Amino acid sequence: MISITLKRLRQNNSFTQQQVADALNIDRSTYAYYESGKTTPDINALIKLARIFNVSFNDLLEDENLPQGVADTGRLDYRYQNRARFSNTVYELTKAEKQMVIYYRIMSPERQKELLDDMAEEIDELEQQRKNKEQE
């Protein structure tokens, strides 16, 4: 069932229900209903959840009875076909770092690249400032 899969993925990634709910822009109680099986996420929420947990759409729905040919929105999974299922975990990160991972995963690939480029540029500038101070 998707409820069990969602709970397992969330716990494996050490995310709170509130963190996932915030990323989905829903109340925590709504997300809790997804995990309890009282309600089922709509297609847009499922796509975001697959990104948040960094699994393919089919992996997210693996226990559901799906018709053949359901489109897969998984991203990095194709390069790692032989890895253990649901092994993408986030360890020893602060609450803010975990939230950043969640938000990063739901961004488009283009926006992810822009963000990484901006961060690299910022780090280069900080490194240059540090070198300049050392030379003074």
C-alpha cells in the first residue's frame, strides 16, 4: 500500500511529517492521512513525493495494482538499477539541511542546476575573499 511505502520512505530519510507536508504545501494532518491510508495523494502530490524521496514514480507505487505502461518520473534511479530499494537516506543532517534537500528534490532539473551554479559561485567568491585576507 502506498501509505506504508510513504511512511517507510519518510522514516528512511529521517524526515518529519511536517517537513514533507511543508514541501507539498499541505497541512501535516493531510500528509498524516496519506500515511495512515485514510486518503490518497493526488497525481501532483505523488510526483512531488517521488522527487522528495528520490525514487521513481513506479517505486512509490510498487505495491499498488498499476496498469502496464504507467509513466515513470524517476530521475537518478536508472543509473543505479541494482541498488537496494529505498536506500536513499539522509543521515546526520540538521533540520534545516533536511528541509533544503526536500526543496531541492522537488525543483526542476533546470532550477537545480541554477541553484548549484549560484552556490558554486558564492563559494568561489568566499574562497577568494579568504585568500585576499591571508595575503594582507
